[in-house]
Amino acid sequence: MTLTGFVQHRGLIPIAVRLCESADGVVDVTNHLAADADADADADNMEGTPEP
């Protein structure tokens, strides 16, 4: 199985890979997923920022 495309956050990539690896009949998973840079930048900027 080959995974391609974009996810909203880089932390989702290993989750998607592990989920696919655990599916019945899957022998190998090739990961070509990438994180959406804009979504990750927004999330990084919001971490530790207090709510107004």
C-alpha cells in the first residue's frame, strides 16, 4: 500500500501509517504523506498562546 497526499498536521502521519499497517491483508506500507505547511505553522503559532 502506498500512502500519498497531505494531512493537516505532521503528527497524523505515523498514525495513518500504523493504521494501514494493521489492516488485514496489508503486507507493506510506503509512506509518501506530507503535512500541510500552513496548517502546521498555524498550530505551532497557537501553542502556548493564552486565550484572550
